[in-house]
Amino acid sequence: MNMFSKKAARIPPFYVMEVLERAEELERTGRDIVHLEVGIPDFPTAPHISEAAYEAIKAGETRYTHSMGLLQLRESVAGYYNRKFNLDLGAGQVIITSGTSPALLMLFMGLLDKGDEVVMSNPYYSAYPNFVEYMDGRPVFVYTGEDEGFSLTPDTVARKITPGTSALLINSPANPTGHVMYPETMEGLAEVAGDIPVISDEIYQGLVYKGKDHSILEYTDNAFVLNGFSKLFAMTGWRLGYLIAPPEYIRPLQKIHQNFFICANSFVQHAGIAALEGPQDYVQEMVATYDKRRKYILQRLKDIGFGIGSEPTGAFYVLANAKEFSEDSLELSRRILEEAGVAVAPGIDFGEGAEGHLRFSYANSLENIREGLDRIEEYLDT
Ligand SMILES: Cc1ncc(COP(=O)(O)O)c(C=O)c1O
């Protein structure tokens, strides 16, 4: 008999992970698959970052750390944000976590009581509503327009705020849309939220190809910022992230962290210090490479017949309208995988607002992207 909770039974699969797992199954049978589905940077972690972790292990840094993380890393995070966005954060506002995902979990554990509402865009990063529902909260969706790059607006958000709203969740640069929020929009959202805290998932911060990126902390102190090392520093497997919170929330969050996570990996935290304090030219090179791929993939997708509502200028995704080929994104992505040998993410993974779309990740070499798109073009032509 299945003794799992009703909550656990309700949690939907993360389809993009299922696409990846099916692709790997096909690869084991000898099929050649091009991966354009997952958001895993194809670059190796920079050598000076890995070196810092080896050194830490050699020095015996293999025990629990302070539950909030190593002071030096917390200072580095605060310094990084202060320099980049001209802020005045202290290390006391930073908690180091084993990735952005545990930080999200911890935050929703802390913020939500039964029925509390969290306003978010639709399309959204797949896991957001699941985190909220798992903590007995209620996601409230704002359907965003394709032609505006799927961006939230202060007006559309204002209409969804009720006395039951516990937080507004934003994500810029965004997954799955690649949209970078305009500073005026961020400012407007902070204003509309007022006393309601804004949760800002800034994990793709730095991966911006036009203009400058922004942090919600430039516009309000009533915000929780989530960020991590997975994307900008190509460190998905290291599992390192952080949460920046207003001082009054730190102690309750710390108690949650102590109980449920204890602390982030100790030697990995040393790698995090090296990532933030070390040379940044490696990051700049990755950003320049992503931008070349972005330009290429956008042009090719349009040529093939996909619709691009508004040019994505951040992260490493394009959410392309595929309705010309099928209204059912799951079925289309399955056919493209099985028959063309290319793994892409079905839009439905990111909410009904992304149905009829496919998400293409350009965290892969130009050569592989070209091969994948050649295959898709040939398949769709037939
Ligand atoms: C928007 C967004 N938030 C959070 C995460 C999870 O990041 P982490 O590896 O830090 O847990 C991802 C991963 O793809 C993401 O796209």
C-alpha cells in the first residue's frame, strides 16, 4: 500500500527532467541526441574555483559550518551585491544554502500559512507553484503577454493582490522566457507590492545581453533575494546558493535552516568565495559566447517558422511559439525527441501560459545548436 501523503501524490513531474531522462535512455541504446532542453551550462567550472575546493578539502574543511554559512562567503555575497547594485547590505542579511532550490523551500516554509497567496507570472519556472502548494499556500497567476516578452506589469499584478497575499514572486532574467525586466517595471512592482514582500529569484543575474540587469533591492528593502552559483558560474552540480533577507526575518529563517538543512557544504562554500572574489573574465567570456548563440538560435527559430513574440535578452532560454506545428507542447516535444533526436522542453512544463510553446536552451555549443535546429527543421518540413 502507498503510504505517501496526498500532498506528495499531487506533485507533478518536472517534465524537462523527464525529457532529459528519456533522452539519456535513448543515448544508452546508441542514439545520438542533441540536448536543447536543460538549463545546465555546458562550460566547466573555472579552474580557480575548483582549485579552492580541492585546497579546502586538503585543509580539512569537511565539517559542518555555521548554519548561516561561512562569514567570509556571506561577506563576499553582500560585497558582490553592494558593488554591483550600489547597496549597503551586511553579511548578517545573508544565509548560504545548498542551492537556490533549498533557499526557495526554506523561504516558503517561513512565509506561508494555509491558504496564503503568492502572486507570480504564468509562464513560470516549473517548480514555483509546487513549492507554494507543498507549503499549503496558493499560487495566484498573472498571465503575461507574449508580445511583451511575458513580463509582469504593475497593473496586472495590482489586480491580483488581496488581503490574503503573502508575497509577490518575480524572476528576472527569467526562466523559461529569457525576459529581462525593465528597471521601471521592477520599481513599479515594488511600489504595488508595498508592505507585501517581493521574492526575487535572481539566479540568472549577470546573464544579460542587452542593457544592464537589476536587483529588486535597488527599489525596495522589503524583499527576499534568491541567488546561486549554478548558472553564472557554471556550478550546477556544486549545489550552492544564498538568500538575502531583511534583518527581521533572518533569525526565523536561520532556525529553519538549522533544523532542516544544518548548513551548506563546507568546502563548496570555499569555492563560492573564489567564484565571487576571483577573476571575472571567465564569466565575461561565457556571457559573450551565450550572446552569440542567442543571436543564432533566434534567427534560426524564426526561419524555421517558430514565433518569437519579443526578443529574449537574458538567461539562456528562448520560449518559442510552436502553434504553427502543434498546440500540444508535450506531444510535440516527445515527437521531436523520438523522431528527430533533439531534446527540447515542452512549454506546458512552465504553466498553461506557455502551452503551444517549446523552450530552447542555448546552454550548448553553437555546433550542437546548429545540428539540433537542422534536425528539427528537416523533421518539421516533412
Ligand atoms: C528560475 C530558477 N530558479 C531556481 C533554479 C534552481 O537553481 P539551483 O541550482 O540553485 O537550485 C533554477 C534552475 O534551473 C531556475 O531556473
